[in-house]
Amino acid sequence: HGRAPHAAAARAAGFGRLHLRRRLAGHELRHQGRGPHGPLLRLPGLSYLRGLRRDDRRRRRRPGDDQGGQLGLVSGIIQLGGTVIGSARSARFRTREGRLQAARNLIRRGITNLVVIGGDGSLTGADLFRQEWPSLVDELLKEGAVTEKQRRDYASLHIAGMVGSIDNDFCGTDMTIGTDSALHRIIEACDAIATTAQSHQRAFVMEVMGRHCGYLALVSALCCEADFLFIPEEPPGTDWPDVMCNHLIKARQRGKRLNIIIAAEGAIDTEGNAISANLIRDTISQKLKYDTRVTVLGHVQRGGAPSAFDRLLGCRMAAEAVLALLDARQNPELPSIVVSLDANQAVRLPLVECVARTKAVNEAIQAKNYAQSVELRGKSFINNLATYRTLKKLHSPANACSDSCPTLLIVMVGAPACGANACVRAFVRTGISNGFRVLGVNGGFDGLVKASFRPLSWESVSGLTSSGGSCLGTKRITAEEVGIAAVAEALSKVENLRGMLLIGGFEAFSSLVQLFQARPSQPALAVPMLVVPCTISNNVPGTDFSIGADTALNEITQIIDKIKQSAVGTQRRVFVVETMGGYCGYLATLAGLAGGADAAYIKEDKFDLAVLLDDVRHLKQKMHDDCGLQRGLILRNELANENYSTDFVYRVFKEEGKGVFDCRSNVLGHMQQGGTPSPYDRNLATKFGVKAADWFSRVLSGGAAGRPATVDESATASAAIVGITKRGTSVRPVTELLSDTDFKLRMQRPDTQWWLKLRPLLRILAKHDSVYESDSVQRTLSAQGLAEEDEIAL
């Protein structure tokens, strides 16, 4: 175990370990095609995990019956930070004597499967332990510590690794467990410091963790619009004091009242000299006489409740780790793997390769080969760094265009979602750098037909990244509702119009379809148009994630944590909670998984009264069997079923649960749309904004002056949506997505929704019978780095 918050992973891995003890015999019977509870399927590239069957429901639990007891131990821990089983850096395990004792302990307890959660040190030691295992067992046999039968029974050790490290310094994965939670702590501190710095006109130097990796500092700088950044992978020259001070002087001259400098604890210059936060402060104070303060966040970054992203990542990776152990038992020759995340794809990578590349990064930094260290970090790090370089500029480029330059419009459509403003900032600054003039439309399509425009300059979008809501105003009115002809007329009057960006949810997607289909009759609509998905419902076709959904998930998860605490305090209480999402069950499902819910009712997964009654019986049985379980949590999407409303579900549970539990109902409402954007949404919005501006530059090829005013009305590629899929960000023509869209229910077709595959995992963790199908892929680290031009990971 490392030191990052792994409660979700421990909970999921805990269920998996117990499940292994009952399923291993069935795994050996797969040659006959059957397990102890029925047929088991195994297809190339797929693994199936059958949910824990509660055969002991009707019998009294005996002392020593550890199955129910251990399941109880991992109930109610998903919201806890740290690690419930403890963690340590063991010097003794580094010695063969220590590993010999570890082997003796495992064999005594009948354990041959290990899920190792930690950084490169833990995972390296685990792989060495696996390699030495046969010789360790032989040595124990010679000493008489094990019998010959034990030697045969425990001939192999199977290991699956999960990376738990807030530094995100392990090569092979886009995000490690704990990183997003650490970013939450950092961004919360940055937002709080920004207000006092603004008031007192101060400069703040913030030191974040990252002795050998600058990921936390880099993403934090993107999310809080830092003025200067110090990371070990891209150190400044030895003249950094003059460069930094000149940058800060120009910022103050342009009216900026605060300066934030972020430094990783391992920051150095190009000669390898350490750059500390105190050194940066003294430099600013002495050279510029600014009131400068230092904030070292330290171990605050490791604490607190895990974010929704980390809870979901822990659950997904733990389930994949259990499946990897089952595969290893069937084929002991398989190498030790680490379960990682590539964009939104679960991937199994050879552990040895990942550790070797991680060490190579540190060696490149020590050898002052900084360009190579950045390259070895991977495409995600490279993309973040390139984006920061573009957006950290103080003002428009020298060749910034005037009113006569090619013009791009920004229109916000639909309900507000946190992160939209960060997208506007990134799009405006990248667009200006690419030679465009950018205009914002006030109030969506309604403002467009009224010609309510706002020029967006480099300076006007400063400070938008941390703000929620919509800086331009938004309305849930589509282009067709305003009038296609009116929209076309308004666009025809915009001087030098070259393209239009729509930021919003399903209304924005529908408007794009309407405008594209009207091109033959309305020539003014034949300009490139792009949608950036921005909605808490996450119901836009063409993307796995929408801007704002992560912030909403965190808001829901935090409320659920408080509700669960209330339920435990009042003893045996079940809460029925209604979430937003329209007809899409994304929020209800993932909030249920992140919050440890017992069930989540959604439109995509049909349910009836029999299902409700079965869940009532299941909750009653759990409260009867598990002495520690004192609460229940049921989530329902707002439009899951017109007849089985939230009030109806509440009344069913209240009536049928009498004598065992009480019931309460909560409708979360519009608080899910509020708050400040999460680090993930700020980063996602920034990347989408940059990607969108670059897309317009590519579509309108030929240089700023030679760009055509319109495109061929039949050019499908000129009406598209940017999104993130399993392999990274991509831009897809809207015509490719029509067949995947359910326009009546305003969402992607259920059979194309990636997150629906997680619903069985939610059921399994709530002790239901279910089947979880893995979609992970086995890949080498070299293949992991490959990406198409339009598939760049976040």
C-alpha cells in the first residue's frame, strides 16, 4: 500500500479477494465450461466476474465465518481518505530475509494472490517477490517451515498492481489513484489564496508535492492561471530570477493585482540547482519589493475525503485487478501486470516495463536531458505542458488581429455547467494566437438573432477558469426554436465570419444538427461549426465525458456522504435521493458507485415494482446479517420512470421496510449545477477549448488572410463535435453520430454508453448477484504511447 487515498480500491479489492476464495475452484472448471454456480463464459479479450452469491443468507453466521465479517469490514469506507489497512515503507522487505518471512506468512494463511496498491517502489518490490517466489518456497521447505503438499499447492504467486500515488509519477497511466483528490486540495487552497492576494495586492509562492514529477504543479498552474511555474521536467535557465520578475512586472502594468507562482518541491534550474519556495519569495521581495508570501501545502495534499473521480477509479481498477488475478491463475506464465488508465480505457500493462520507464524519467532529469524526460512522461503530460505554454502569455501576440480579421463566434446553449468559462478562456486565447478575432454572444441563440455580441480580448478572459456558471449567459433554446432563418440572417451580418463554436449540452448538439441540415436552403450557415460538450447530464453523443459532469458528481458525492452520516446517526435509515440528468442515468449510476449506494434506478435499465420490492428485501437482509450496517442509500434519476416517481419509491421503501428501517427522501435539485469547477473539469474544459481553436485553424486552411468565408455545404467534417473517448480526445463529424443518438430521450443510445458497463459492479459491491464484464485491453507500454493525430489524451 502506498499513501494515497485508496478506500474505494480497498473496498472493491476486498470484495474481490473474498470472491476469489469461493470462485477459484470454478475457475479451474472452465475447461468444462461450468463454475460452481452455473455456466461461465470466457471470450478472447473478455473476462467475466460473477457476483458474490450469498448462499449463507438463511443460516446463522458462526464464529469464524469470515465471509460476512470481512465484507462488513469494507462497508462504509469508500468516503474515507488514507488507507484503512495501514501503509508503511518497509526496509525489511528490501532484504531477502524479509521477503522469506513474507512468503512464510502468506502460505500460513493460504494466500497466493496479491493486489498491490502503491508507487513504483511498492510495485518493483512486488514483482521481485513474485520472481523469487519459487526459490523462497523451496527454502522454506528445506527449513521445514512448509510441507511438500504446501509447496505444491502454493507453487505460484500471482500479483496485480494498482498505482496509488498523489504525484502521478508512474509511467503507463494517465491518472494514478489519489492524484485527483490531491488536485482538489491544491485548487481549493489556490482559490482561497487568490481572494486574499487580490485584496492585498500580494504575490504568493505555492509549493506542491512532486519531488521527481511536476504533474501536480503543472495541472494546478493550468487550473488556477498561475503566472509562473517551476517543475523538474522543464526547468528554467539560470537567469530565471530576471525572467520571472520581468513577467510579474508586466502583469502588474496590465492591471493584475495578484501573482501566483507554483513550484514543485523538486524544482531545479537547467544546471540542476534547487529552486525552493523561499528562494523564489526572496527573489521577488528583493528585486521587486512586492509583498510576497509562501504557502507550503505539504501533507494537506494527502488528506481529506477522496474525490468522486478517485473513488470511481479505485473501484474500476480494483475490479480489473481481481480479473487479472483470475487470468493469471489460469495462465501462470503471464507477467505481473499493472492496471492503468489510458484516457477512458482500462489497460493492463507489464509491470516491469512501467517501472523501467518511470526510473528512466528520473535518470533523464539527473542527466539534464529534460526534453527526453518530458517525452517519457507521455502524451498527457506533453499536452498539458504545451497548453500551459500557450495560455500563460500576458497579452495578445504582436500580430493580433483587428476587427477586419477572420471572426469566430462563441454561443452557449443549454443549462449552465461548471467549467464552461474555462473553455471560453482557452478558446479565446488560442484563437487569438491563431490569428482570429473572437466574439461572444450574450444569451445563446436568442442573443444571436438580436445581434448581442461582446468582443473577447486576451485580457477580458483572465480569471475565468475558477468561476462557475456562464460568463456569456445561456438559454435552453435551440436554433430551430429561435428560427433557422433568423439565425442564418444574423450570421450573414457578422463581418468576416469564419466559424461558430457552440458550448453546451444536448441542445447545442441538436442545434448543430439543425443548422447543418438547413445548409442547402441557407447558404449563410455554410461556415465551420463545432460543439464542445458542456452539461452535467453527460448525455451528448460523441464523447465519454462532458464539461461540468465531474463537478456535479463531486457535489452529489459530498451530499451523499453527509446523508449517509445522518442515516448512521439515526440508526437503520434508508435515504432515497433524486439526482438530475434528464433521461440519462450517468449521474445516478456513477454517484451511486462513488457513494456506495445500494441501488440506482435509471431510464436505461428498466425496473418495476418487483425490482423495488426485491431491493427492499435485500436491504432488510443486509441489516439483519451485517451488524455494522445501519443505513441504506437508493438513488433515482429524475426521469427514470414517469410512474415510479421518487415519492413513489420512497413510499414503497417506507411501507415495506417497517419494523426494520425508516426511510427519508431528498431531491438534490439545482445545487448540482453550482459550485466551483473541479480540477478535472477545469483541465478538460481547457483542453477542449484549445482543441476547438486548433480545429478551426485546420478546417480553414490557407493562412488567416486566405481562409475561405464559407465551406462546401456538403462538407460533413465542417460540422463536428469534440469529445474524449477511450483513446483520447477526438473530433467527429456530426453525421457519424446521428445513428447513435436517441433524439426523443435526448441522449446517446444506451448500447453506446460506456458507463452502463459499470452498473453490474455497483450491484456486486452492494452484495447483489450480477456479472461484471471487463473491457480492459492487454497492451505493451510502447503501444500505449501511440495515438492518432486527433486522439490526444488529456
